[in-house]
Amino acid sequence: MMERLGLGDAWSKLPRSVRHAALPMLVLVLLAFYPSYYSDLTSLIGTNSTAAQLVPTVPTMVIMTVYVIMALGLNVVVGYAGLLDLGYVAFYAVGAYIAGWFATQQFSPHNVHVVSVGVPHTVQGIHVNVWSLLLVGAVFAAVFGIVIGLPTLRLRGDYLAIVTLGFGEIVPQAVNNGDNWFGHNITNGPNGLTPIDALGFGSLHNHWSFLPTVYYSVTNAVSYYYWTGLALVVFTLFCCIRIRDSRLGRAWVAIREDEIAAAAMGVPLMRTKTLAYAIGAFFGGMAGCFYAIYKSSTFPGDFSLNISITVLCMVILGGMGNVWGVCLGGAVLSYLNYQGLEAVGNNFNNIAGTSFNVPQYTYGIFGLIIVVMMLLRPQGLIPGQRRKVELELGVEGGSLYEASSQ
């Protein structure tokens, strides 16, 4: 008689790759259909109840995708290569201004259209296809990352953090005063660049009616932006996982663990570090470009130092070096920043009968979260296996293999 297999036994007999992919695929499916069941979810809780405010709205989910992309990009620099970067917002700004320059009327009376979508040819300015701008903004940010990375190749620790912090402060000030660069208005200064062309599928709408010509032409435009952001997150995840498991990813880990030993083993330090900056900047620029298109504007005030610190906190909270942890950290902190803390404050005030303004203390709360994490779980919410062993067992004066085998 054949022995009946239980559910647990059947699960254990599945290939390891299938078991590892099951949970991410389930989460991806739930996220993909989120706009479809969001209203049902809030109705179940009670649309007008304060508890319903805790459910992230679709616009909040769009912002969460942007920050997850940025956190994954910074994780390449900080989590993989171990290079502390406090100026990551500079790459975010570069991507946003690429969208502002090539999808607005900023450079009127010039009239240049390159496969533009949903923009009449009578509209002045430079209008490049916004889908291609996501790639152009990312590539331009990667080049900028190389420019920033080159002066820091010989620096470590605090000195590296200070230099990257300086670059992160230079870029917002430069765009803020860019309305008169050598007599030319390049960035429109504090007034920013607006409106930026919307995403859309143009003539493809004639063949597939569910694809809008431009997003703002449909009532659920924010849902299309959310699905676009989710697709960019999946693309970023795929790239980060593939790079992590490549020769380059192993070289980054070697540099992070012991730079001198890595150099002695033949790892080219300058090229490897520069690639870390470039690839991390690539995703930061893509996120900035997408967010500027979503908002249809970009302003110098959008690129404060707080963004760099917040994204770094996302990486630390989730677990440096682990893409799934970084995704979770980015989603949690961005949700708290844009909706969660206000919702929690409203619920607390309704229960306690107070008028406490919780969002006013956002960064203080973030700081408290990081302090608690460093004391109770320094490896992060979902730590990488290597970092978990390093922090729990310790490898001081020995190898990781020796520590893990004790």
C-alpha cells in the first residue's frame, strides 16, 4: 500500500527553487491585484472608520514602489559593497530632472518631439517618449554615479560618508540656483519643472483597448502608475538578485568584508567600487524619473538630505544585503512616512480623546525604530544569511566558516 503523503511532505518534495519562489510569487500576485480589491477591503473594515485609514491607498502604494526601488539601489552600494553613501538623493534628483528637461515645455520656443505620447506636436519644448526617459534617466544617473564615485575610491568609513554627503547637498543647491547658469535658465530654480508628460501607450490603444493612450485619460490612472511602479520593482529585484550571485557580486562582498584581502586576491578595487556606485545610481535615477513623471513635476525641495537618510534607514531596517528584507524595510518606512503615522495618530486620538500630531515627529519615530532595531535585531527584519552569522556568532579574528561550524 502506498503511503499517503501529508501536505508538509508533499511540500518538502518539491524542488528547492520552486519552494523559494512560491512566497514571492504569491506576494507579487496579491500586490498586482491590489487596486482591484482595495475598495472591497476598506468596505469590509468600514469606509468611514479610522481603522480603514490604516489600509494603504493606491497612491501610497505608488510612492512605496518608488522607495523600494531606491532602497534596492542603495543596498547595492551599502549592503553589497559596504560603501556608506549619504548622498544617494543626488541620483534620485538627476533622474527626476531628466524627465523635467525632456518631457516639459522648459526649453520653449524649441519644438522637438521624439515619439512623444499624448502630446500634440503644436506643444513647444522637448518631448521625448517618456518610457525611454526611464532608461535615459537611469543611465544618466549611472554616469553621474561614476563621476561621484571616482573621488571617493581611496576613502573609507567616516571620510567616505562625509564626501558623499557633500555631493548629496551640492546637487539640490545646484538645481535650486539653476535658473541662471551662465545666463541660461536650465532648471527653473525653485519654481521647478512642470507639467511633465504622462505615461501612456499611444497607438497601442487601437490594438489593445485596455492600454490607455495616456494614463490621465482614464479614471483609474493611479492604478496604471502603480502597476508600472510594481513592474519596475520586479525589474530591479531581478537585476539585484542576478548581480548578487554573479562574480561582481562576490567581489563586492569580498571588498565589504576585507578590502585589503580582496585586493590581495586580485579583486580590482577601483573598477569594482565604481561599478557599485554606477549600478546603485542607475536604480536611483530610474526611481527619480518615474516619481517625477507620476507627480508631473519636480522641484529642488524634493531632494533634501532627509530622503538619503530615510532610504538608508530602509536598508538597515530590512537587512543590509538581503533584497527581500530591503523591500520590506522600504515598504514599511515609506508607508509610515506617507500614511501610516497619520492614520495611527488619528486612531490614537479617537481612542484617547487627544489631539496629538504624530506626523510632526516622523523622523524622531524613525530614529527610535532604528535604535530599537540596533539593540534587539541588528541584522534587520530579514537578514542575509552571511550577515546573520557574522552578527550572531561573530567572525572577529577568524573566518566565517570557522564561526558557522562552531
